[in-house]
Amino acid sequence: MAEQYWIGGFYIDLSRNQITQNKQSQIIAPKALAVLTYLAENQGKVVSHDALLAKVWQNTVVSPNTLQRSIAQLRKALGDDSKVQVYIKTHAKQGYSLECDVRWHEHIESVNLNSSQENVVDETPVIEANSSEANSDINNATITAAITPARPKPSRSSLISISIIFGIMILGIIGYQTLPAKQPSQLSFGELRALTSTDSKELASIYSPDGQYVVFHRYSQEFCVNNIWAKNTKTQQEFQLTNNFDSYGSHSFSKDGKNLVFIKTGGCSQPDTQKKCYKLMSLDFNRALGAPQSPNVLLECKNSAIRNPKWLNNNNIALLQKFSDRWQLISYSVNENKSQVLYAIDDGNILDYDYSVTDDLIALTSFHVDGHYYIEVLNADGQLVSSHRIKYPEEIANFRLIYPNFSPLKKQLIFSTGRQLFTLSHDGQVTNISLPLDEPMGTPTFHPDGNRMIVIKGRYDSDIVSMPISQIAQAQTEQVQSQQNISLSVLERSIVADESAILQPNGELIAYKSERSGEDQLWITDGKGSQQLTQFPMDTYLFGMDWAADGKSILVNANNTLTQVYLDSSQKSFPLEYAVVQLFQWDSSNNSALLLIRSKGILKFAELNLTNSEIRIINDNTVNWALKSENGQLVYTDHMARFWQQGPVEDQLIEALEGQGREKQRFVIKDNVIYGINEDFQLWSYALNQDRFEIITQLPNNIDDLSDINQTQLLMTVEVSSKKEVVELSLSE
């Protein structure tokens, strides 16, 4: 195939990845040029999407809009667009065609020597001397003589000047070649391919130090089994490293790649201050490649949580440890079996951190006393190198938590907010990579060579279902315990998450949140059709909503900020100085709300006066869900899924509900009766005034949550499917 050709007045040089017109050159991604070349080879013919994908991205799974992005890039370079299609024409549901004439040349030297100087200038590629793209071609540069008409013989002084200039050019090229390789100045991603593709959930993925393997969790929902797996990225062979092991933490390799560490939850005697125990485990990676192994326990915590272990170059293991509500970064010595605090914030909190084996540096994000988020860089011994406030751009909500990892760019980290990728510099500057993804992807982690990264791509599909109250009465009367006897009606169905449905007071509407428009938005339905009420920006997440007593508006927590949304889609914001983590309940009559807020990085259970923005801290406990009954009794569940009722002196544990809570699940209250679902998927009720507990009926095992109840129906969320997989994004060449 020819490496140079012309499309109209545009000169295409595949060897330099350039399109040139009138001495102006543009660097184009190789895959985009491959698309253009294949269209040029079939000039005037319609080339299908499948044919283009098969030709350009052979044996690679790519995102559906990858081809569209390449076409858009080519049209921009050719001065074309999707409306005025002069060069590349779209054929609906068929493909694309190149409409302009193509002139092929096997070599640049094959230009007709008798052509006029004007034509040669038009058709010869020009690299601007001051362009950054030109520098990348110097190592492979070839010197091509300009083709010009015969001129008089140059003078001796001219020859000397030319020799000096030529010598300077040679020295410049030699000097450039001796410089160390430059890191990329910015990140630009090309193709995307799936590394895992099963019916299970794959997550928590990392590369091995040599880049040969990807290690990840694989969770089978059907068999309730979670194991650690490895996949050889070259041979595609998979290896099960553990056998029926319930680990749920991220992994880290030792520097030599021989061992793995990770966190296991549960599996020890019942702790006093938390629901689960945490164990730091190690695994001999090479032995596990031969056959599944039983990991070794390095450290066990019954009264503190640990997460995110990272193996340091000094062979210690860094991890985050939580006492009460504060996280601190510690370093654990395996040889000495003891730990020391590397970094802690007295009047703030640590959010997350990452470690660079190459730079031997730790980068962590944290909350400070001023209420802002910071990026801090430490040496491996905990010495602070730099600390800067993170400067959020408009694309990211003010209170959005970010979890950055090191990137191949110097002093730059990378993170995802869902469908967008950003870099974060050591001095707190955030830059959009300009790669809107078709669906959320998280936890970006780079390959050791810096040319690709893995992310977790997931989708959750849930529906809103209704259960008639008459069935509850029948179950209570007849003591029906079998789920075959219950009838659930689907109220809202899509291929994405529809959940958190709440009933309009004294009305027929149901409000719920849905991702059907791309991200979380507030929707309402009357049973005949749905209407989208909000247009929140990309990567929005809703954490709680509740109707006003008159049923004319809804208070919603969108991106950690409270917004009152009316039925005509108009809005009223309530700007606060702290993040609203969860909205539990809105008492519109008294204009107050029950909230979980984050202040200086610490979670607090509070009641907010929306009229004057005054806040009353109820307690400093981690509260999963909270509601007030009709007679004003406050009930909440704590981090151990225990039920508490507020008392005159101190809060009282509701002993009748011991073991009936589900971690991070809600309950509802109607007529001073609490309704909930336990770990065995049993629907239960508890009458507050009579202190009476009853198991009502058995529910299907795919019931995810209980959201509301009235005189006629009970609303729940049912999980249809949940998918997570490991995919790889490659940097554009």
C-alpha cells in the first residue's frame, strides 16, 4: 500500500501520520488515518461499519463510538462536518464513503520532475519548524531535496554559509538523539478492548510488575463465590489463584512480582465495634499460577477497618486504617510484625492514596479544616513533599470525591468521574482528557510501560416493582411464608437502573431515579408514561429524595447538594458549605431535613433547617438510614445494621430487630410501623407503639431494596442484572 497519496488538495503521509494542505500540517491518530486509507482504497463505494471495524481494529473489541470519533477527527482535518459532507459521506445504517478523487504515489520521489514548481509546493508536506509534533519525527527524519528549476551556481561564500547551517542542523539532530526520551505532554486514548467477558462480575484489577498478567476478582452471583484470578494478556490464558475465597479488597504486588497482598473481610470471631473483621492476606503468586492456593494471614483487625494495601519498595506494606471516623496511613512491616503511622490529619481526614513504584512517592487526597479537598505528595517514609488544594473545573461538582492513580505523565495522576477522565497535577490542577465514554468506567490503572491502562466497566439493571398491600394482610393472616404466593408487578422497566421509587402524597404519581438518559436523573410516572424532570450534568449521582407534603415538589440530593425540583421542572437550590452525603427524609411542613453530611472529612448525622441553613448534629455515628415516624419518633440504623430509637437521655437499641437489618439498606415507616427486609430476604414489620415484630413473607432473592409504602402498595427495587468487566484503553500513537 502506498504511504503517500492525495485526496483533492490534501496530502496524506502515513509515515508521519500527517494530513497537509497549503503548508499546514496536522497530526492524525494512526487508526483514524487507517480508516481514511481504507475508504480511499474503496473510493466512491459504501464501506460498512463492520468492514471498517474489522479492517482497522482486527481482533479487538472497541467501543461502539470509536469509529464515529475517528470519522469526526478526519472530517475536522479535511474541513468537513456531519452536515456538509464534501469528502466523507454518511450512509444511514450502511456505512461511509469517500466522495473525492484519490491520487496514489508509491514514493514521494515519484513526483513528476517536469511538474511546475507551484504544483510541487502544493503537494509536498511541510513540517512547521516550531511545531511540537515536528520534534517527534526528528529521529526518523529523512532529508528530501526540494525540487526547483535550475539556478545559477552559488558563490563560494554562499557554499560556506550553507555548510555552516548544515553542520548546525546535523549537530542539532545528534544532540536531540542523545536526549532522554520525553514523556507524553498529554494523554490521548485510542482503542478499547475487553480483557474479561463472563457472566460473573470482574473488578479490582491491576497489572503485574512485568505487565504480563492482569489480576482481578471474579464474583459469581449465581454461586455466591468470589475468587482471585489472573489472566495472561498475551496468551489469554486464565488462572484461578484462590479457591472459594471471599476477598473484597484491592490487590498489590511486591516489587519482585512474587507475592500479592489484599484485604479479606469477615471470617473471624464477632467484633465489638464493627460488623466485620478485616484481614491483610498474602499469596504466593507463582505457586498460585500452578494451582489455587490458600492465602496467609499477615494482620487481623477486629476493631478497626483497613483497606487499600500497597507494597512499598522497602518491602513494607502501606494501608489505610480507620479508627472511629478517621483514616490514617500506616506502614506495616511484615518481618517485624508491627506498624507505624506514616501520615494522619488531626482536624481532617484522608480519602484515598496511591503509590508509585517508579518514583517511590505516595500521593493522597484528603479533607482539611478549611472544608476543601487537597492533593498531598509524600516520600515513602511519610515526609510531606507538597500539599495543594484541588481546583475543581466546571465539569466536576464541588463536593465530588475523586480517587486518582499515578499516570505516565510527570507529576500527573489520573481519575474517572464515571464517563469522563481527568488528570490531576501535584499542584492541584485538574484537566479534562476529553474522552467522553459511552458508559461509566472507574479505577484507571496504568500498565508498567505507560502505554495502556485498565479500567472497570460496569452496568446495573434494576426495575421498580409493586406489591399490593392486600398480600401483606393475607400473609399476616395466613402466615404465608413462600415466595411463590406473592405477586410483584413491574411499574418501570428499562435496560439500566430504575430505583428509589417514592409515592406522591395524596396523589397518583411515583418519583424515581433512572439512568436511562445517560446518568442519574429524576423521573416521574403516572403509570401510563414517564417524564424526566431534571437535566443534571454528566456524571451526576443522586443520593436520596423525598416528596413535599403537598406533593408539588421533590427535594433531591444531586451531587451532594440539595435541590428542590417542582413538577414543571423548575428548581430551587440550597447552597451549603458542606457535602450532603445522603438525604433521608424531608419534613416540608417544618422545612427541615434529616441528612448525613461530611464535615472536614467526617460523617455526621444531622437535621438541617432549610429556612436559615442552621444545622443540628444528632450524633457522630455512621448512620446508614434514618426516618421519623408520624408521631415524631426518630429511628435509624448504624454501621452494624442495628436499629436505634432516639430516647430522652440516650438512644435505645431496638432489641426486637436484632439481626433484621441489611447493611446499607433502607427501611420505611407507615402508621408508626417499620417495614424492612432482612439478609434472608424476608419482609418483616415492627409496630413501634406495641413493640410487636412479625415476619410477613418470603421475597425473591433478587429484591435489592425497599423504597416506599402507602395504603395500597409497597414499592421495591428488583435487580435484573449486574455486570462488571475489566477493559483496557490504549494510548493513541
